[in-house]
Amino acid sequence: MQQFDIGSALRFESTPGGLVRAVIHTAAAEGELYLQGAHVTQWTPRGAKPVLFMSSKSLFAPGKAVRGGIPVIYPWFGAREDGKTGQAHGVARTTLWTVEATRLSESGDVEITMTLPAAEAPGARLHVSFGTTLKLELEVRNELSTPFRYEEALHSYFAVADIHQTSVTGLEQTTYIDKTDGLARKLQHEEPVRCAKETDQVHLNTAATCVVHDPVWQRMIVVEKSGSASTIVWNPWSEKAGGMADMGAGEWQNMICVESGNAADNAITLVPGASHCLTATIRVA
Ligand code: BG6
């Protein structure tokens, strides 16, 4: 992997658990990315608190999903629904991606481009840029000779001081599928999304920028996106989190997922030869 290192800005290392990760260290930010899942597990702009939540009990082992950071969800979101068996949220997050290129941009951002080998589904490419903003671009090209339908998400876990005091703006007046209420379709009225119990909602037909408001840490996390018609908001709350072996005690209170994706009604269909790019750009204000 050393051929992809960039001095002290980017270095690849093997972990005791048998994985390979990239460690990013620049004037603008610290970061970390695992090749399994092309999974960003840390992004901390200089002088800020970590922006991404990571469970203290997350597994880091071959074939195991990581709890926190930004899992890449592809080619299905949630349960697999094509009649075949497969883990929730698709295979991308536990598959080993291949580094295609690394680069230091003129502004000093570390850029890593990785590919997911084609298997049952066409391959994908993820481009991640670590700087004062964190930018992810997930591109899928249909190399099959038949149309290809898929779902996807950049499943960002954001770190917040206290979920009870957190709100998310940008989803007002959207329809969402409430996964905690038998997939009922509901309207998000004019108010921000707040969590007061288990929250698992797929907001449809929304391209808007979302903002996570954290009044305790006095910061906003701004998530701007393109090529994404769905935004998913998730917090497992106490009972469900208590049943997760990879979630530290009480840590559900320090996270909220605001995911940019294309799921359910917003699944993408690509004709042969066509491609689609989903991007999320994250910054702290
Ligand atoms: C969210 C889903 O995106 O991810 C939830 O909407 C799911 O239904 C959650 O529980 C976490 O999924 P997992 O497989 O990482 O535990």
C-alpha cells in the first residue's frame, strides 16, 4: 500500500484486527478511512471536536460492519428485497475496496479514490476528500446489458452532545416513511426533526441541504448533497441500542444519523452504460 502514501499527510497501515486503514493528517484536518467498506471513521477539522460519531464498542474485523463513521450502503438499503439472502444495507460496507489513486490537492486536501469490485451488482467508485470540508462522491456505472436498479446511502453518523437537544432542519414539508410505525407515510410539518424516541425515517423526494443543530456544543453540521433524493434520519434510542453488541452503553445519546441517499421510491434505475453520482459535502459551522 505504501505507494499510495503522501508523506505525513496520508499513510496506510495495517491494524492488529487484520484491516488496512488510511490515516490522514493535514493542516486542515485529521481523518481515518478503512479499506473494508471504504469506510470513513474519523474526520476532525483542526480545532473542532470529532464530527463523526464512533461507537466505543465497534467491531473492526474482516467481514464485520463498523458502528459509526460513514458506512457506504449499496446496492440495497435496509433489508434485501429481491428474494435472495443478504445482510442488511448491502455488501459494500463489508467488502474490501481497492485504492485506485491518492492525491494532495492544491489546497492541501487529501483525496482517496477507491473501487468496489463488481460482484452480483455492478462495481462502484468512491472518491473521498478530507479538508476543511469532507466530501464523498459515490459513482455507479451500469456495465450490465440489462437495466440495473439499486439503492444507496452515505450513512453518516454525526457526533452530538445530547440527542434530546438536537434538531435537524431541511426536511420541513417532506413526506417520510416511518420505519418505526409499520412503514406509514407521514408528513414532516414545518418544524425541524427532533428525536424523542426511536427514530427511523426515510424522507422522500428531498434534495435540500440538512443542518444538524447542536446547541450544547454550539455547532451546526451542514450536509449538502447532490444526486440524492432521500434523506434518512435514524437514532435507535435506549432499548434498541441496548440490544446492540457493538454500541457502547448510553452512547446512542451522542449520535444522530442523517444519511444522503436514494432509497425506497427513490431507488435508481440505470440503463446499460449509464452512471449516477451521489455526493455529500459536510462542513461545520
Ligand atoms: C438506518 C436504517 O439507515 O440504519 C435503520 O433506516 C437501521 O432501519 C439503521 O436500523 C442501522 O442499521 P445497521 O444494519 O447498521 O444496524
